[in-house]
Amino acid sequence: MSRGRLLATVAADAAAWACVQAGTGYLAHRLPARRLERDRWLWRERAWERGGRFYVDVVRIRRWKSRLPEAGAIFEGGFDKRRLQGRTADDLERFAVETRRAELGHWLAIVPAPVFVAVNPPLLAPFMAAYPLAVNLPSIAAQRYNRIRLRRARDRAVRLRPPG
């Protein structure tokens, strides 16, 4: 493959991946919040996450999480997840819904990787497999970590809520 053709292929791949990321983000954005209100199978905390300790001890998430891009508010009516927008149980639940939405968008962005591997020359195939993982897994980890922390905070808020 000539250098020019390789560069054109890489440019086309970059544009296609950008469309995938934007498209899956938009699809997740369009989901009704009621579909994201519970920790269904995909979002359920796993034993290996150890109440969030895996992300702190192994992944060292506190060192790099703040450097991740935040695109939750790109689409109209979106939600910026950089900071809590309130501390009531309802505020925390809304934030948890948005972590599920973001996590789903990032998982969906990984799904087309086999197509990219199949249609690219063998030289680029490993990059087409690695790219979506490198770009999306850190954000998935951040959403899962945040949701575990939010659950604990929400449980405290519910226990402290005055009756009535």
C-alpha cells in the first residue's frame, strides 16, 4: 500500500470513528431517562469492582479521571457530569441515570470495531481494534466508579431524609 493511500485510509478511519462516537453518543442521549433508572445487567456493580476499590487501587482513577473530556452537554438538553448539580437523593439519582447513559454510549462505540478490523488493511487492523478500547474504556471506568460512589451518597441521603 502506498504512503498516500495509507494516509487516506487513516483519514477515512478517523472520520468514521468520529461519526461512530458522535452517533452512539446521540443514540444514548435520545434514550428516555426511564430506561436508565435502574442498574440493569450492563450497569450492575460486579464483585471484582469491590465497592469502587478496584478503580482506586488498581486503575488509579483519581489521578486521571478529571482529564477525561466531558461531552454530556453537547446535545440540547444534555447533562454535564463534571460536578454534582445538587446533593438531594433526586439530584444524585439523576446523575446516576446520566452515568448509565454515558456508559452505554461508550460501550456502543466499541461495537463496530470488528467491522473496522475487517475492512482495513492488515497493517491497520490492530489499531482499529485498540483505538475504541483506548478511547472508551477509561470513560466507562469513570462512569462505573462515579455510579458506585453516587449509590453510597444516595443511600445516605435517603436515610437522612426527613419523613413526609
